[in-house]
Amino acid sequence: LKRAVEANEIENVIARLDDFDVAEIVKRQSVVRIKGGGKFSVMFQEFFVAVKDLSRQFDEQLDLVANRWLFLYLTQALDKKTLSAFFAANLTKWPSEISINLNLSSVFSREFVNFAKNFLKEGQKVIVEVQPMDVFNNLPLYFEAKEILRKGGHKLLIDALSPSSLKMLNLKNLDPDFIKIFWEPLMEYDQDNEELKQIIANMGRENVILAKCETDKALKWGIKYGITAFQGPIMDDVEVAMIKNRCPN
């Protein structure tokens, strides 16, 4: 039985981040744009650390997520480690467009400034993906972070949304560059939601991404709502097919 990490343990947990190579648990997954005529292109690649992979580095009995505030504190430290890990990563070809999951506060960190200044190549920009809860907890910080990112030519994406949470957002006021909706099987039965269609149209269909797509049901739902950008296992298969098609061998 797992138990929640306690306040007096969190500093030890954060100190443990130095004991393993964060780069080894950083994953990447492409966002793929569907074009006309059955053509596809990679919009950008997202780099992230999955909670389950992070949890494996610690005591299996410890639940890192149970206490939301302590987990937030942990992820702020993890953000800095992840940003620093890019310098050590040994990729032969970096994608021209990348996104990273970060806390809003991490946009102001020395590690992010160093990453943007010294890691990104000339003309290369980053999309910062932030959680809705992070946005709601500190709206002034959200607007300040968005302004700083845009001044540097970077972009901001609000992650992990659902059709119901979208209806509660004032997207005109928040004005993110992108939003990402997470697919759930029950959404299959919500095919004709005029309010949702209008929200997506107002945001700009090209700026909406449907993620966690495991089957073509997700794609069909997204296309019905005018969405053209998708992410998830089914798009990973599409990307592999694209690579094979381009490779003469």
C-alpha cells in the first residue's frame, strides 16, 4: 500500500534527483498535423518526464502525487534538472520545434534562461506547456510568463484540457498560443456540441491539439470538430510510417 510523501521527506526526495540521470527518463512524442490528401507533417516534438517513470526512481511505497502542493514543489526542482539535461542529451538531430512541460515559475529560472540562450539554435523556439491548475493558481504569473516567452519568440500552450474545462476557460482573455485537449473514450458520444465547435473555431482550429489518441475514433472526433493536429500512440505509428516512407533503405 502506497503512502503520501510528507513535508519532512520532500527535501530528501529532491536531493535524490542528483542520484540519477534525468535525461534517461525524459521521453519525447510528436504532435502530427494531418494535411489534405492524406499527407502528414510533424508540428513539434514534446519532451516530458512521465510521473510513473519518475516514481520508479524512489521508494515504491511512496506516492509522490498524493499531496498536490508537495508534488508541485518536486516538479519545480525537476524542471531545472530536465532543462539542464538537454545539454547532455546525445541526439544526432534535434527537431526544429520542441515543447517542454514546465511550471510557470520555471520560465523565470536561471536554468530556462540558460536553456533558451545557450541550448536552442539560432531561430529555434520552444513551446512551454503548462497545466490548467498552474494557470488558475496564479493568473498574474501566467500573463507575465506568457509575455516573457513571446518577447523571446517562444510560445505557450495550456495542456490537459477537456471539453468541459474548455467551457469554463476565458480563452480570449488567457490568449494562449495553443491548447491541448486530452481524448477520453466517452467523448466519442459527444459529436455535435455546437458550443465546443465555436470555442475551437474562436481559438483557431490550427491551434488546437487532440492528445492521448489511441484509436481512429479519436481522430474522427477531432476532425469532426475541425482539429487537424493530433498526438498519441496512433500518431506515433503514423510518424514511423512517414520515416519509413522517406528512407530509401
